[in-house]
Amino acid sequence: MSKTFFTWLILSTTWVVVAWNWGRMDWSFSDKIAQTWKLESTSLKLTQENGLLKAKVGVLEHKVAEIEVERNALMARANQKPERSIASVTEKDSQDLVQFEIYQWSPEKLLGVAEKELHFKKYEKSAQFYNELLKRFPEHKIIDDKTYFGAGIASYEAKKHTHAIKHFSSLVAKYPKSNFYRGAKLWMAMSEYNSGNHRKFASTVEEFRTKYRNTEEWKILSKYYEDINHKNKK
């Protein structure tokens, strides 16, 4: 009887130990899952907060840059010597959106504003900043085929076709292997057309018909081809 009791006691104790360990393991596993999820949730939240902070920093940096420009302008005005009478001071040109003499823009900032305004389709302002850059810093290292193309498009859309022709012509002359080459010739032709130089436009249309017939540019110009032929036959 004592032997049977002893055997039962050992088996009972073993079952309790196993059950306790299994419960502990199960608790440990669940606990680890909960902790892992908590860490992942915290990480995701921090990532989102970090993104919001970066966006806020970007906005603040932009505002600081605007304040800096305004401060420099005020300082420049304050340092001007009052050598002339008020009547002799030339009034500020309201059409001049660059005002280089006041702000003293760097080439990089001129280009940055020009590209930004072009992106937002503010063509007049973009064209003025491009023109100022190319006029004051024609040999600067930041100027390339993309710069001339952007300047040409901005000028074309602002209906400044003389400037557009000049910029596109510079691109064609300086960058014959540019990816913008055919586009520049197309928009230069359109500028010629809008300037009333239909003969030059017709010459470009004919060039595209013979050399670039399988291009997107020809698809745009081809609609003018029959009309030009009809007018030339009259």
C-alpha cells in the first residue's frame, strides 16, 4: 500500500511540475508576442512622428529663408545713402519680379526659384528668374541643357517668344546631343510661328518630316503640314 501511495505521489508531483512549466512557457510565449507587438507599434508611431517633424522642419526652413530675404532687403535699403532727393529716386518696376539689385540673388537661388515657379506653372515669374540667371551668370557651372530648355518653355508659356527662341537656339547650338534637342527645335519652331515667322516655322516642319518622322515631336507638327502646303501653293 505504501509503495502504491509513493508511486502515486511521484506521478502527481511530476504532473504538477509539467503543468506548471507548460503554463509558464505558454505565458512566456504570449508575453513575448505582446512585447514584440508593443515594440513594433512604438516603432511605427515614432516613424510617423519623425515624418511629421521633418515636414514641419521643411516648412520652417522655407519661412526662415523668406525672412532672411526680407531682412537682407531691409538692410540694403537702410544702408542706401540718401544722396538724391525723393523726387529723383526711380520708382520700383512693378513688373520686375526678380528685383536683383535689392535681393542680390545667388545663381543657385535664381535657378531654384525659376524651376519651382515653372513646376507650379507661374510662367511669368519663372521666365524672369531664368532670364536673370542666364543674363548675369551665363558661364556658371549650374547652367546646362535642362536650364536652357526650362527657360525656353517658361518664356514660351509667358508669351515672350523672342526670349524663348534665344534660349532654345542656345540649347540647339551648345548641346547637339542633348535629350532636349528635338524638343528645343520643336518649341523654337512654335515660337517662330507665334512671332509671325511662318517661313522659318515651315522650314522646321519640313526638317522634322524628313528626319524625325517617327517621333512624338513630328506628331505635334504634322497637323500643320497640310495647312502650310496649302498656303504655299496659293
